[in-house]
Amino acid sequence: MSEWPDATTFAQRWADAVVARSDSPFLTFEAPDGAVTDWTYGAFDRVVARMATALANHGVGPGATVHLALTNSPTFIAAWIATVRLGGRIVPSDPMGRTAEFEDHIERTEPVVGFASRDRLDAYRPAAGDIAVIETDEADAEFAWLPDEAFTDWPTPALIDTAAIMFTSGTTGRPKGVVISQANYAFAGKTMAEAAELTTADRHIVVLPMFHANAQYYSFASAIWAGASVALMHTFSASGFLPQAARHGATCASLFAAPLRMILARGERVEGVELRHCWFAQNISDEQYATVTDWFGCRPRQLYGMTETIPAVLTDRADDPRPDSMGFVTAGCEVEIHDANGHSVPVGEVGEIVVRGTPGTTLFTEYLDDPDTTAASFRGAWFRTGDRASVDADGRFFFDGRRSDVLKVAGENVSTVEVEAVLTAHPGVLEASVVGAPDPVRDEVPVAFVVANDPASPPTVDELLDWCSARLGKAKQPRDITLLDELPRTSVGKIRKFLLKEEVS
């Protein structure tokens, strides 16, 4: 796919949505104290215009950078849209980050202004240096601090203009700055809206953090594209998710496997939940899937995507989703499985997931100030994800881990994903993570970290080892299993495997 025929900017898509849906619901925000505030598209656009005046007063215009260290809040959404409409770019950071993380992002992107919570200034101020800092109350829904004057002299950003720099989660090393264009956001919105068959009657519930691509691409951008609405929660609550979905009339959601397991562990079935659709990433067990389906009232659909791929390039279909599969190639995307030489692999064989598109339009533009890494991430026109999968004769994709998730045990390839799937199938296991440990004879061996379904009555290590030995070949059986209260995670729930590897190394 070399061109996207409907190419438009995210700024223009927002402006079009405001014209078409001015009096229709756009945003509902539930604050930490339970207070709820609603805005129509037109009402929130007026907030955006006032925010743009405040930003312009700090020098934000085409090409300028705005740093955001904010939790889910109306201020984040208003600053994001205003910056994009002004032709600037946002740099969202984990708001719970440390000074060194903020400093790294700020030094690499040179913002003219930053947003931070008044409650976390001790970590943010030392990193901000000389840039202006707008101190915010993330629960604020009044915006009394904004200028009354609405910005009107909007520029016209180009498709390729940078709209965001998003730093990868850093599960395996130093984060890379992924450059996202105006067209990228619009393409994500269009593709994900069509994949979910969004209509103006739909409402996303958003509990994943806004600094992450999932909430921006799959929820907000798709809602804006379709003229749908969003219910934004200030944070994720496993016990509160289903009551919130019922309370706000949510029809759509997007989650990872980890939050789903947390909901199963701490939540319960709630009357009035009317979800018709839910995306999720990463596998869950058949038993967990059955319970989630019962509680949600819909059959969740797995997807696969990265910050770099823009939309989810693989999405399961609504008519027959499977909890163990990433589904099929999303309409408008191109995905193949290649071997080490860049050739397509036969049906059923494992290889690397590669994605073809146009950088800056249907794929990310580049890695920030890193042309060597950008070039190395492509083989010809194909972006190399580093993730492994197979595809069956029907075109259905099955995840097999990252390149780093394949262990060499005495010369035999062992997928940690397969071992994790066996462990999580045990009735006493909530989740598991497997990494490689050095071994003087076999080079490396799998070791497992397990979280019990019931911490008060966990399975024994011997029981779990016996379970694995009955289901896995010798090379795949964990040498050791450690029971943990919880696995180390990024803020969006991805397991920080490099921390587990440090434990075993």
C-alpha cells in the first residue's frame, strides 16, 4: 500500500468533527472524587481554542513542542488537540516518571512549555530547566485559569508535519522517540473506527493512560474520526471498571491482557454493562476469556500493533474471535511473516511480523534523531517489528513472542510464550512470565515467575513443575519457578522482563 487515498491531518479531522457534531457528546470525565463533567464537541472545542491562546502566549506554533506529564484529564485532551491544531507536537511522558526520565525526554525534544501536576512538581521541576511550566490540577474540569480569548488564526498543518513524539515503553532498554505525523493520527483514527464499526452512537471508555499510543490511537482518534464520544476515567480501577462502564453507558473499550486479569481477580459481574465491543492485546486463557465474555456482554477481540505501526495492523473479526489469536490483517494494512532472509515463510511456520506502509502517513515517520536505527528497522519497504508469529491457511495470525522471547536451550528454540501459556492454563495461576537464565551446560534455560489466582492459597512450586513436565518437552520445562505477589510492569501493563532477567542473571 503506497498511498492512503483519504489522507487528511488530525487537526482537520477535529475541525470537521466539531462542525458535523457540534451539539453531540464528545467527552465525559470522571474525576478521582467521582465528579462527572460532560462536554459536547462544540463546547470542548471552545476549551481547545482557549487552551490554544494560552499555548500561543508561551510561543507554541508550527513546529513547537509541548511536553505533557499528566494523568488522564481534560487538560491533557485539550492541550493535545490545541497543540496539534496549532501545528505543534506533543511529547507525552509517564506522569509518574522520575526526574531523570523527564529530563531525558525534555533534552531530546526541546519543548517550549511543559504541563505537570502540582502534586508531582518535586520530580518535574528539576527536569524542566528553563522551560515554562504550567502547573495543573488534573481533576480540574472548569478551566477557569485559561484565557477567555479563543484562538482563531489557526494554521494549516501539512500531512507530514510532526504531531507527537512518543517514547516507547522501555521494556527492554532505553526508550526510542517515535515520530508521529498529523496524517498518522488521522490514519489510526480511520482504520480503528472502521475495524470496530464505530458509529456516532458509540462511547469508548478509556482507562489506559493517555500518554500511551493505545488510548490515543484506538480510542480517542477513532472516536473523533467517527464522531463518537469518550468516557475518560482518571485512572484504571480493576474493581471499578465494570461499574464505570455501566454508569457511563460505554459501548466500546480497549485493554491489555493484564488489566483483564486484574478485573477478573478483583471485580465481579455488574448489571447494566452494555459493551458491544472490546479490543485487547496479548493472550488470555480460554477460561479467563469465557468469564470476561460473560461479564462484558461481548466477545473481546484481540489485536496487534505498535506505536510505530500506527493502527493495530492485525485485528480479530467480530463474528468468531479467538482468545489465542491476533486475528487477521486489518483492512488498509499490509502484514507478512518473513524469515531471516526477508522471504515469506510457509503457512504454519514461525517468522518475524513485518509491516509495509508509507512512513509519515501509514507508518511512523522515523525514530527521533536516529537515522541509523530507523534504517535498521526496515528491510526494503518492510518495517521489522521484532515480534514473531505464524499464520494459518485461513490468514489468522498467532503470536510467538519477540525475538528476545526465544531461548536457545542446548541448541533448541524455546518460545517463552508457549511456556507462559501452559503455566497460565493451571487453575491456580493468574499470570506468568518466563525468561532465560544462564546455564553452564545448556547455554540458557527457562525460569518462570508466577502470580497465583488466590494469594492466600497458591499452588506449590512442585505442583507447577509437575504440571509443566506433563505438558512440555524437557527443553521447555522451567528450571525454577518463583511465586510473586505481582509482576513488574510498565504503566500500561506490559511486563518489564528485563527486570526479571536481572533477577536470574
